[in-house]
Amino acid sequence: MRQKYLIIHDAAKHNLKIREYAVIDKSLEKTHTSMLRHDDYCLLYEENYDSAIIVNSISNGMSDLVATLRTRNLFPVAPKADLIAQSVISLYDSAKNSSVELFFNDSDRNANLR
């Protein structure tokens, strides 16, 4: 499965959003990931977090942050969760409004950042 996670840090609103998308259209199976458009991804779920909770989790270490980011509806496997957590840390280090996209393709086991 090809997935995309959009991670948005809104410093002004003191929150973090993680949106999980996936390519579900079977006709796109042979389309190279780099050729996919935003519209080719379907939003599966959006999770919102209070920045104070995220900052506290970051200070407690990576495993605590991963545990905080995982919810009943958003539960990425360990390698994906670790990359998402690392991206969250980077976003909070910048201390401004910013975002990052993570792309995963289970067939090649690699992630790409944008």
C-alpha cells in the first residue's frame, strides 16, 4: 500500500495535525509514486493534538512521543511511527508554522520526505 502522512505544526494555534492518506484506486497500481498527484490519495483519518502534550512527550523521549502519537484510529507500525515522531521533533525544533509529508510504499519498504 502507498501511504502519505501530512504532519502540520500550527504554532499559533498550539496544535499538531497528522493526516493519513492512501492510494486506494487499483488503476494506479502501476503508476510510479513520484507521478501521483495529491488527488490520487484518499484521506483516511486526521488526528489533532494539543502542542503542550506533544512538547511534554518530546521531552520524555522518542518512545513516549510515539505512544502519544498513536491513537485508536491512527496506529502506524513501528518504522513508520518512528519516522513520524522524528518529523514531529523536527517541526517543533523549528518553532514556526510548518509541515512535512512522508511517503511510504510498502512494496519497497522505503519512505520519502517532502
